[in-house]
Amino acid sequence: MTAPAAPPALQGASAPPRSNGELVFAEPWEGRAFGLALALHEAGTFTWKEFSTELAGSIARWERAHPADEEYSYYRCWLEALESLLEDRGIVDRAVTLDRAVHLRERPAGHDHRHDHHHDHGG
């Protein structure tokens, strides 16, 4: 079995942020969203052309809706493109996703941190 082919590089406004040629993720969720899109592409959920077209559209919509001096988040557009493709294919329901996001946001910090392990919490 051969490894799946890497998707073609995204160019121009659709190119992910890089530093010295390496991908840059400002927050952990950005790397997860990136990896999820690649995994779903490799699984055949969508073609890379379909994803890159959706991503370009998401970026263009953001640019039209926001002033030039407003902070831009590439990976928010990335996530919007991914969600849109998955919704179009009936894989996810946006209303269910939004409801789940609200539920996750409302959980207290440390809600999933169990203490059945040993380490110093610095207190």
C-alpha cells in the first residue's frame, strides 16, 4: 500500500501562514483543523481542488465583509471552508455543530483534567 499523495500546495491568498518554509499555527486548534482537512481529503471525503476552491471563497467573503485593518485569521477561513464542505455532503449538520460549540465553550476551565496521575500543578 502506498502512502496517500500530499495535496497540492495552496498558492496566493489561499496559502497557509509559514515561517522559514514551515507551517505556522498560532493556536492548537489551527493545527488540528489543518490536520483534519488533510485526513478527510486523504480519506476521499473531498478533492483538494474542492477544498481549495471553498477556502478561496471563504477568504474572499471575509475580505469583502471586514475592513482592511481588522485582524485576519487564515485558519478561521480554513475551518469555515471545511465545515461548509462537510455540511454540503451531509456529513455534519451546522446547527448541531454550533450547538456543540456553545456547549463546549460553556464548560469550566480544567473540566477534563483528571487527577489520577502525578505531576506538579505549580501551586
